[in-house]
Amino acid sequence: MTARAVGFALNGEPVAVLAEPLTTLQSVLREQLGMTGTKAGCRQGGCGTCTVHVDGEPTLSCLVPVENVEDRAVTTIEGLGSPEEPSALQAAFHEGFATQCGFCSPGMVAIASALLERNPDPSAEEIGEALAGNVCRCTGIAPIVAAIEDAAERMR
Amino acid sequence: MVSEYALAETPEEAGRLVAADPDAIVMAGGTTVMPRAMLGELSGRRVIGLARAGLDTVSQNGATTIGATTPLHTVAGLDGAPLLAAAAQSIGSWALRTTATAGGNLLVGSPYGDLVPPLLALDAEITVAGADGTRRLTLADALAADSLLEPGELLTEIVVPAAEGATDFQRCARRAAGAPSIVTVAARIRRDGEAIAEARLAIGAVGPRAMRIAEAEDALVGSAGGEEAIAAAVAAASSAVEPADDSIASAWYRARMVDLHVRRALQTAAGAA
């Protein structure tokens, strides 16, 4: 009796789920909707790998109960591009080897796309500030910053 | 699992829900409640959610009125409120600031709460709704009480008077972003001619609560804000705080960082005033 129906737009398509109280958006995306691009890292808002967009705002999906996004628009990495038609950011990450194990990449691309929407020509420092909450443990941040600069150039 | 998540749809409904169930956990952005829920620490508890209650409006009309659930990201972008904006921008990461709220930051306690010293330096007030209506009190008075809110009360807004004088915010942490504060300092200095007419110094993250340092403020008022007066204010701050030893920093290190960041904040504010 405690489960609640929640409807929202996922990557432009309406979806509805049944969720127990305080189920995170992250677990609904991964476990109910099959959107496994959004990763579950620290589950406490500290690593950034679960970053998605809610009404265009970068949001840590591990901290948001799915009830809160009722009637809102959620965009995950799957909605930003596809293997066949990658976004400029996804292509730049791929070609610049800004992915290694790939675990942080969905969150990196999500925060970077929010940045480039607001600032099409960010400095390395502005990119660094935007990425401050996204942790990468293998490639190092340098190739990621370079890929974002590359994508910004492709998009201009 | 929590027993219920009751999402208020209006400010009035939020007030009614909280007044009717003082034992419930009140959740604004959820950045500290959700990790606890994930760990199973809130099993069987009832949670009242404010995320859709419409308590997130900001109005600027001389004073700045900030709804309790205004995201820190919005506070960080406020025009004409540089002290508050700097403090909000220093908290967490961008994707955290879109979710974490101003009111939550005020209530969450140490080692969070980096908005509190700036709000103290700006003589901010808070509006609290309870079963018998609303009350307005200064944040300084609220912090001096045993508990910021009485059971069943809801923080609805933060009111920040137009700042007079120059301000500065200093924050010391192990990393520039995403690390808990070792010390935060907010300073405000207003001159009348050459002499300092009004001074505010507030320090956070050093002990359990942020505090204004009246002795340091007194050491500055009437002076020209030179090295000697600032040294006296630093000494007053140094003896007023009781630095804590914890996993973030040792008391020894905190004490030294208090001195350094109080000096920097006062020099910057006095230089610009």
C-alpha cells in the first residue's frame, strides 16, 4: 500500500513507475527502467557518476526521491546521444580516450553537456569548476578537460 | 524503509504536516537525509518532503527574502549579495547545489552549514511557521537557543537586510571543492569617514555552531582598521573559539587556520570598505 505511482518524462518519452517511499531516481532508472548508463557510485552525493538532468539542471540522481520528479523531464546519458549518433561530447570523449574504465563517463558527459549549454566557450578553469563534483579514478582529469574543450569547439 | 513520504504541495500544507507530526523527519533537498535513508537508518520513520511545497521563491526589494528550500545554486547566482553567493558557491558541487537548499544548510549543523557565518554577518532573520502562526527572529537569537526550531515548527524563509559596507568570505578546506570546511569566516565592515562604524565577524565549522565574535567586532569599531586593530580582532577571535578535534582537522590546525582566515577576511573587508 505504500508504493506510489510516479510519472515523468524520460529522455522525451513519458514513463510511469511504482515506487516505495524515498526510492532514489537512480535506482528507478537502473532497476525499473533499464537505463544502466546512469551509474551507482558512492550513493551519497559525493562522486557525480549518477548525474542526470532534471528539467535541464544537473542533478545527483542518488539524492533525489523519484516522487520529487513527478511531471518533470529527466535526461540520462542515453538521452544525450547514442552509439550510432553520439553527441559532440560523446564523440570527443571517445576519440580523445577520455574514457578508460568508463564508470565516471556518464556523469562527466552529463555535467559537461549542462556546462556547454550555458557556456559554449568555457575556460579550462570553468571546466574544472563544473567537474569539481565528478570523480575519475583512472584516466585523470586532463583528457576529460581536453575532450570537453574539443567538443566545445565542434559545437561552435 | 521509511513508513511514508508525505510530499507537501503548498507552504500551508507543509506547515500543517510538520505541526501535526513533530516526530517526522522534515526533508528539503534531501542531500543529507537521502544517504541516511539509503543506509536504512530511517527505517519506519515518516518523512515530510518540502521539494514541491513552493517554498523556493526569492524576492529582492532592498532586503533579500530567500525561501527555505531555495537551492544553493540559486543563492550562488544572486545579484547584489556577494557574501552569500560566495559562500553558497563554495558548498559541494554544481549538481549538489541544484538540490541542497538554503534552509537545509542552516539546519543541518556542523560540518556543513557554510551559509550561517555570512548570514550572521549580514544580520539575517528567519521566519518560522508553527501551529500558532509565524514568528520572525534574528538568526543570532535562534542560534543562541537550545534548538533553532521548536518541535513542530517549520523554517519558511531567510530574510537578509541590504548589506551596508564591504564584505569578505574565507573558507579553509582540504580541497577547493567537495570537502568539509575546517573553518569559514564572514566579515562585514562599514566605515563612517575613516573610522569603522560597524563590524561583523562570524566564524563557522570550528565548533558545533557558527558564532559571531562580539569582542573582535568591538576591537574594530572606532579604529581605522589598521594592522593593530586587526591583530586585536584576530586575538579576540582566537580566544573566543573552541576548536574541535575531529576527522576533518585537528583542534591545533583549526586554531591556526582561524587566525589566518580571520586576518584575511578582515584585511580584505577593511581594505574595500
